[in-house]
Amino acid sequence: MCRFWLWHERGYHSLLHFFRSRAYGYGELLGVWQRFVLDQGVAVEVEGRCVVLGDHTRVVKDGGRMPGVVSLRETSETQRKPSYFRGQCWGAVGLVIGSLAGCFCLPLELRIHQGFKHPGEEQPEPPATRPNLAERVVQMALNFAVGYNRPIVLVLDAYFGIGAVFRLARSVYSIVFKQPYMMVLTRAIKNTVGYFQAPPKPPGRRGPQALYGEKVYLRECFDYPHLFQTVECQVYGKTEAVQLMSVGLLWKPPGDWLLFVLAITSRGPIVLMCSDLRLSPLTAVELYCIRPRIELMFDGLKTLIGAFRFRFWTQKLPRHSRRPTSNRH
């Protein structure tokens, strides 16, 4: 920053005092930025909900006393990335602005989601109650929705297709809008199964009423093409004919009803899960097709803006081991 503004050395030290000042807090700065974004009136809305994207990104860092540096495993299929490296895991949520036909993901909040336990802080929560990485991203989006009283639809990838995410999304209900603040839309994994509601228990039969009825293997539904209907849909910016089918089923991880959307596109079959049973299948597919916009946001933050090109450390932190036995979450 000093080189960009052609500052003198004295300006550099003044800037250090600014970052160490206690006259402001992270929450206040974050609130100013989020209110500014909402006041522009450019957010994409679907059925009265703002569209928000969420995901994680990993940044290579090897500072010995840098906060948040842990051992990370890269699961992408890109060969230029190592399988294991030292770095920081950032969780991010971004607001979709513009229109569904041509949109951009604007960052709302980024936080380090691994390795942020520092000396002097209270002991971390026990593993049984500690939120996992998926829940932390969802909690960031939920705080945004509740803080500004704006219902949102959160679009996530298959990593977030777990029961804890859907339970957290339905945990806060809006009395004004008469619906949960958050609606979650994710991609289902290949072995996902749903259940119909169990038939009523026969009179005189002992035991409680069964909750789950016939099991449905969602991937097997693609073997019945007569159940699908063909519609025109925007798939990754191109209009094409897509075969759609939707069904509401019970899903065991959250123990609740979910909307399953099955689609056959030019890229192959896909199964989506949504916490709102009233969402249109066509809208669900178009919403999920804009999820890669957050990957473009990460690429812009890393390569164009240089948001992660910082180097700071503190001697108050113990030096990180290059061969740790476990990460501190």
C-alpha cells in the first residue's frame, strides 16, 4: 500500500498504528461494508430472497509465527496444486449482483476457518459441539440475513450437503416473512437416498408409528425418462433443453423433508437438494449454475487484487511445527 501511494517511511509506521488501533473493531468495519453493498440496490433476488454464494478457499502460507497456518489437503483435480501444503483456510460468503443472465459475486465477509486458536484465548469447545467447516460458512450467511432482516438463498456445492447445514438453515424463523431466513441449495452426492412417508400403522399393531417408508435411490430415477419433462433453461450462460423432475422426500441426516431436483443437461445428470419445498425446479437449476461465480471471485482476490499477499506475524505466537500431529480448529 505504501508503494502504491508513494508514501514515505513515516507513512508506513502510521499505517501500522492504524491496524493496531482499538478505536474500531472488525464488526463495525464489516457492517459498514455490508450496508454499503445492500444500499446500492443491485442484489439479485429470487422469490424475494437475495442470492448468496458460499465456499472455502485455501491460500499457501508458510510463516512460522503467522496466525491460522495449518496443514491443508487439496482435493481438486488440478495437477499444478500439491496434495498437501501449509496455508490458511478461508471461508467466504458473497452476494450475487447484476442479473442471473450476467452476474458477479461480490464478497461480503471472509474469515479464517482453521487454526485461529491463539494463546491467551479461552479453551475451544469440545469436539462434539464444535461447528465444522461447513457450518461456519452457513453461520456467516445466517448472521448476514438476520442482521439486515433480509431472507436469502444460499447456494453451495456438494461439500455442504450434510444434515447439520440444513438444520442450521431452518433454525432461525422470520415472523415478518413467515418463513426461515435462509434457504439452502446444494448438490447431492451420488449415493444420496430419500424416503417416502411411512404408511399409517395398522390398528392394534404394537410399537410407535414408523417415520420412514420406502427408500428411493435418486440416481436410479434417471432410468425412468418418462418421469422427466423437457424445458428451456439457462445452464452456465447458455440456453438449452433440460429434462427436469422434482420430488419431496424425507432425508435422514436432518430428519426432515427436502426438495430433490433431478436434471439431465448437456453436462450430464445432476441431483440438487433444497430446503424449500416450494422452489421451482427450473429456478433451482439456474441458481446452481451461477455457483462458479464465487470461484471467479476467489481468483480475482488472489491474482488481481492481491488480497492474500500479506505477510505478518507476531512473536507472541508459538512457532508452527512443519510436521504437526494435528490441526487446531
